[in-house]
Amino acid sequence: EAGVAQSPRYKIIEKRQSVAFWCNPISGHATLYWYQQILGQGPKLLIQFQNNGVVDDSQLPKDRFSAERLKGVDSTLKIQPAKLEDSAVYLCASSLVTSGRDEQFFGPGTRLTVL
Amino acid sequence: AQSVTQPDIHITVSEGASLELRCNYSYGATPYLFWYVQSPGQGLQLLLKYFSGDTLVQGIKGFEAEFKRSQSSFNLRKPSVHWSDAAEYFCAVSEYGNKLVFGAGTILRVKS
């Protein structure tokens, strides 16, 4: 079974530039998550989708971050414009459903460096 | 709001020695608790989880964890550490709707 795929794996940009990350979840997984992991911290949930609807985006900085999950499969996370403090690893995860008990499977992440 | 505390930022153990990583949580109801491991450049891999029932939970790679409600703890243990166990370990608690709240992580170093 293929795991969660993410691209690119690494990205370096200047501040105020835009960047987009892509995630392809495990086939059949209805729920998709984007986490931000800043160096030295645990992952923090940015947004959670159930199929193509948003379940939780309470910690997404909506003035600069946006995310979509078209057709309930792939998802993109965009930052525009980027700030220095956005330097982090962006992890995508997926799970079958949303029950609190379901294992979340994580992709390898995209490491973003903002200069 | 839920929170997870991992008091140890770094831990160094000798290969073959026992290991215990500490985790304390703050949550009003019975929590769903998880331990994940992250190797450099890799995503997180689930080691074990606790939902209810037996408070001693067995996981993959020889790890186990014990849920202690009275201490609000969910410590991870392994009787004999291997060099390949060197990684970062995250404790997490699940909120309603499967949202995971993670601790800051503990980096495990294994010396030969």
C-alpha cells in the first residue's frame, strides 16, 4: 500500500515570495491533515479536511495561508507572502475517518526555509 | 485546551540499557494517547496507542507504554535499546474529531 506522498521535499524561498506544497493521501482515506512543525517543537495542526470540506482551520493563519482539497483527494497548502517565521517542516497526514481513534499516517514532509 | 508535556528534551542511553520517556497530558475526559517516532528526514510513525482497557499497551519495535490516570502520564518504555532506536519521540493526545496535540518531543541518543 502506498503511503502519503508529499512534494517538494525541500524548498528555499525569499521572504514575501509565495510557495505551494502538494499532498496525496493514502487511497480511500477521507480525512487529510496539514501540520506545521517548527524546529524544536512538536507538529501543530493547521487544517483538517473531511473529504473536501474543512473540519478545523482554527490555527491556520488565514491572512497568508490557504489550503484546498479538490475532489476530496489531493490537497495543496499555499503560503503567500511567506515570512521568516514560516520556516518549518510541513507534514501532511491522512486517516480513514475522523473518530479520535483512527491512526494518522504521515508523509515525509516538506522542509521550507524562508530567507 | 489539551496539552502534552515531555519534560526531557534530550536523553542519552547506552545500547542495551533500558529506556523510559516521560509524557504528561492535560485533558478533562479519558484521553486517546499516542506515541510517534520520527527519524531524520522521515515522517512520523505510530509506535502505539491507548484508547481504553488495559493500561499497559504494547507497540511495535519492542516498545510499551503505561497509562496512569492518577498521574496523568503515559510513559514510553523499552527494556533494551538498540542503536537504531535513536530518533525523536513524540507523545500526543487526541482531541474530539481526531485532532492530535503533540508534545515538544524527546531526542533519544544511543551510545555504543
